[in-house]
Amino acid sequence: MKLFRFNGGRIGIATNGSAYDITDALGIDLSAWPPVQMVTLIADFQNRTRGITDNPKTKKIDMSAIRLDVPIEWPNKLMALPVNYYEHKAEMNSPNRADLNGFFLKANSSLSGPNDPIVLPSLPGREIHHECELGIVLGKKGRNVTRENAMDYIFGYACLIDVVVRGKEERVMRKSWDSFCPFGPWIVTADEVPDPSDVKMKLWVNDELRQDDSTKNLIVDIPGMIELVSKVSTIYPGDIIATGTPSGVGPIKAGDKVRIAIDHVGEMNLTVK
């Protein structure tokens, strides 16, 4: 199943070849602040969506006729693993490594959707790079989660691009500009990804293939990530983990077209401004 936001925050699902607007059936207030409607749905997804396609307030929709928004606008946390592929460590000549340095946070406000541009700040002489990553969406609250139980905490997956200004400022600052975390185009529920330990992902800039790798080459694997972050912080439904990028990162500039595609998850085509 795919779960998505569209047309200004309405919520939809796609299942068995059909797509539905379930906003009214769920009684969702689109004007509520903060915008945690998707987070609260994920927290009780099975109960709230049971029989939803038969609800008289559910409407069938045409995916080609809607504008997809970022699937989660206001997670409790957006966590990321730095230097989580050995080849990326080598290309950056970095002393860091995810299993040694742990995780960091990106600002939630850096999240943007599949139809939003990547907006570059005016920083003359600085390089701004793309980083192709798998986004993990958590579905349960937990603390000190073990490797053995870690996969039970995953709600689903999405494409994610971690955009970064290269330089010496704090990593969090360099990665937290608005639009620096394209995420989407939807969340694919965990049951749709047959083998999370070998998910293939690719990224192109202007049709040039820049990144091509798999989660099988992660330094800290997916269960390890959940074990690691939950030792430090309580995890909540809707929290997002960015897995870290493989090698092939490189600069983007205004006018570029960036495409990310992840097997069993989806793809996004983005413009750079």
C-alpha cells in the first residue's frame, strides 16, 4: 500500500491498483496546527484504515490528476546516518563513520515534496551536493529496541535526498536549509519491500547516472540504525531515518534536473532553482 499527501495536505492511499482520498472518511481537519495529521494516522494506521475503502466518505481519485505533497510534514524527528558506506568514506576522505559517530538531526523544515524544487541558497564559491538515500518511516514508539525486534518498528519507506552545503560549519546547519530534504513521492508500507537488506537505489543529474548502490553495502544496516537511535532517543510514529548515502555524490546547480529511483519504493524528478 502507498500512503501519500496531496493537494494541500489531503491524505490518500493506493492499493490493489486504485487510489482513494480518505481525508473526509478519517475526519481529518486540514486546518489543524501543528500539521501532524499524517503522524497521528501512522500511529494508529491499522485501526483507522480498516474498511476505509468502503466508507461512503472515501472517494476514488486519479493519481495523474493530483499534486503530491511531502508525505510527512511534521515528524517528531528527522535523523540521519553520516558516512554509512565505505566507498563514500573513501571519496570524501572522511575520518567519520556511522558506526563510530552515530547519527545527527536535520531540521524538519528542510523536508520538501516530490513536486517542490530544491532551492539553493546564494553561497558564492561553495559547492552544494546531492546525496541519494532510502528514507525509513517508523511506525511505533520505542526505546532501546533490539536488532532482533527492529524491523517490527518500521512503518514504511520513501525516497530521500539529503542535500548538503560542503564546508566546515556544523553538519546540521549545512544540511538544514529549506528544501534540503526532498522526501516521497509517497510512503510504501513495509510489506511492499521484499528484502530491505538489499534495496537498490540510483540518482541521476541531467540524465547522468551519479549514484548506483544498494542497502546491502551499508556500514550500519537498517536494524542497526533503529537499535542505535533508540538507545539515545525515544522513537515515535512518523519519525524518519535517512540511511546515509553511497558514493557518487556531486554538485548540483540551478537549472539541473535530479532524479532518484529506489526499487519497490518509487521515484522523484526534481528541479533545482
